[in-house]
Amino acid sequence: MTTLEAHHLVEDVPGPVLSEENRRVATGIVARYPTARSALLPLLYLVQSEVGWVPRQGMREVAEIIGLTTAEVEAVATFYTMLKLHPCGKYVISVCTNPSCSLLGARESYERAKELLGDAAERMTPDGTFTLEEEECLAACDKAPVVAVNYVFYDGVTADRMEELIGQIRGGRVPEAARGAGVPGDLKEVSKVLAGLGSAPVAVREGDGDKGDGVAEEQPAPAPEEEPKTAEPQPEEGAHLPQEGETGGPMGESEAESSPEAAEGGETDG
Ligand code: FES
């Protein structure tokens, strides 16, 4: 069975899958949105954070909480490959096998990983540590071949680097990601972050104190009911404010982004 086929088979477990505590958390998540159905993805990640994947029973419970049908929830859950529809290992290794990565050795990396982890890894290794999957373009083609571990990216992962990476994870020393995201936690922890309950763990680098060994440190989770702050930026005292018709100088990136007219004009000119 290919990874793609496995993804489209929704498996099930007896319910309920959401604990009483997570049902309360779910209510807090729904309250963040103007309409309950907007909480669909965070709630599916909440199920994944509890079960380790998303069984059909989880979809039923999410549907009930936000007033959708199970079929509507399933239609969304089967679209997003980050939602896992079968039991998975603690670490999901996603190997991009699209053209840029394949041309630079992704297929060899994938085959090396399969050799090391066994065929069962395409679902879950017997020790429950790994799931190996092929992934479509991870949008980091200039860093090819790219691999994600629980959705945190590692660049230039050749077959030898893949072997090293698997050894490090097996040894309990998950390396720091290539760019900014720190060290990925296990799939349940990462799913909790994706549900909006906390922030990604960060690596502690050498010289940052006693834990200078790349061990992940959990960051405090924000309160679920916290409202985003949208305070207007205030001009500094004595600052010159452009008047109507006056050119304020070259437009910064943020201004261009916030001005659809300007963005459109730019595209037309190009
Ligand atoms: S082809 Fe692999 S990241 Fe785009």
C-alpha cells in the first residue's frame, strides 16, 4: 500500500476519544472564532494530540462539537496530509520526492530510510517510533533535498544525512531544525501546537546555560481565551506626519502588502 492510499483509508477506534479535559479545551478553542465551524482544523489537531492520529470517531466528536456532519469533517481531514488517518510513529519523517528534491537525491534518501526502518515504516515501525512517508513539494526547493520531521524542516538531506538523522532520533537526540523552528517534539506534542495550544519547543544552544546540549525546552502555552492585541501604532513625539497628497517616500514591504491597489499596480506594470 502506498502512503497516498494509506492516507485515504480512515480507520476507527471505539469512543469517546476526547477526554473530559480536552472537551473543555475544545470549547475554549471554538470560542476563539466567530463561527464554530472555523475551529474545525484546530479541533482535528486536538484529536491528533490526544490519540496520535485522527480516527473516524475523532471526526464524529469534532462534528458534534461544531455542528457539522461527520462527512463534512472527513472531507477536510482527508485533504490535509498533516492530519494522520492511521496510527503513526512518534516521529513522522516526510521526504519530499518532487522534482527539485528528487533530482538532488531525495529518492535515495527515502530508500535508505526504508532500508533502515523496514517496510512497516510506511505505516509505523514496530517500536512505534517512526512513520516514513513521501510528501509533495515542501516549498523549500532551493534547500533540496528537503525532509520534514513532524513538520519541522531539515535541508540538504542526502542518504547519508538521513541515516545520521534517524540515528540521532533513535538515540533520543533529535537535532535542531535547519531554520528557526528548534527541535520538533513528538507528533502528539506538535499536534497540540498546531491546535493553537502552546508554542513549538526550541533548542537550547551551547552557551545558553546548563542545558547547552540541543535538548528541547517547552515554552509556556498562552491562555486559550487570550484576545489578539490590535493596538494602533502611535507616531513618535515630534515625528513628521505625511499630509494628503504628500509622498511618504519609497513604500516598504509591509505597506505594499497592506495596499491591494499598490500590489495590483505593481503586477500590472511588471
Ligand atoms: S521539490 Fe522538494 S521542496 Fe520543492
